[in-house]
Amino acid sequence: DVQLQASGGGSVQAGGSLRLSCAASGLNLEDYAIGWFRQAPGKEREGVSCISVVDGVTFYADSVKGRFTISSDNHKNTVYLQMNSLKPEDTAVYYCNVRVYGLSPKYDRHYWGKGTLVTVSS
């Protein structure tokens, strides 16, 4: 089935940058959105950014707008998240996510990659 491989996490100082990558396999030409969630200690998992391979529409959480940029290489089924001006509050485990569109939203299929840790020191 679908497999997600993420990379690019690490430790940086505030103001620094990181680039996350996630390569998806097994999608077999299905229509989907791909992006990132994150979960900080003691907090709920939240959506960070995603992009639809159907029309390129993007989503950004308010907390990262203007700092993060998502892009995709549809031929490679890969998504990139360029994270600039990182803040300590960006520290979290970041999870790659794919939502494959179904006949209606309630039939959408979700796939999760293993988390990659991003640590931003002050």
C-alpha cells in the first residue's frame, strides 16, 4: 500500500531554516493532497501545510504563513516544506500525511509517515 518516507528534520537555532521532504509511493495515479502535520509535546497534532496534486491549491496554518513554503514534484510524488525564520515554537515532530480523495470526504483515505523531529533552540 502507500508508503511515505520523510527526511530533513534536525536541530537549528531560532531564525534558521530547514527543508523537509516526503516521498510517497504506491499511490497509483490517484488524486490526493499531501503535506505535513506536527505535534509538540503536550499539544494536539495540527495541520501545518498541504498541497493538492489536482490543482496545486495550498494550505498554510496561520502560525507559519509567510515563513513556510510548500511545493511538490508530482512526477516523483514528493512534497517539500521549506521552513524559514524558524521559531522555538516550531519545535515538534513533523508527520508527512497523504489524503487520497474518495467519492466524498467521508471516504477519503489517510496515510501517515513516521515523524521527523524538528528542534529550534532560542
